[in-house]
Amino acid sequence: PSFSPRRRRQATSLPLQSSQQVTMDPSILQHLNDNDKQKMLDMIDEMQTRDSLKMYNGLVQRCFADCVHTFRRKTLEKDEEACVSRCTQKFLKHSARVSLRFAELNQQQSTVGPPQQ
């Protein structure tokens, strides 16, 4: 994913576990001075990058452990390659579905508003 400044002004995402992200309204940062805003955006970018790398490394470790069983050649066997491909596709589909569901729940919660006491 690209973490360009243009995207940050539109909406900044904060990483959560299981590759879910919640979108933060950039107007929250309006009360900060420019230096503090930049520090906050840099911290958020660093957190996003760290979360993305953790997710990618976890995917690589899981698919490698599940699919690669021999080390006879430099390249993967055909069945290992197919397994890795299925594993990554399954992970990406799952991540997309979780993200969509999380966005739906987040949207429902924002339209209902906070619970009344």
C-alpha cells in the first residue's frame, strides 16, 4: 500500500490486529500545530508500515511452513508452488472479507451513534 501525503490528508488509517484498519478523520489533528501534526502523521505511517510488514512476514511464514516440505532443489516443486499460491490467495481473500465486514460494522456503528447512558 502507498502511504503518500495525499492519501493521508483524505483519511489516515490506524492499524489493528488481523490486518483490520480503522479510518481516522484528519480533522482530529486540526488543533495541533504543524510540527506536531507532522510528527503524528509520521508515527501513524510508521505504525502502518510495521503492521504491513508483520502481516506479510506472518503470511510468508505460514505458507512456507504449510507448503514447503523438501529442499532438494533451489526452486519449489510444482505442488509446493501451487500450495503457496493457494495459501496466499486464501489469505488475501480472507483479509479482504474481514476488512469489508469491519467497514460494514464501523459504518453501522457510526450511523447509530454512541450508546446512550
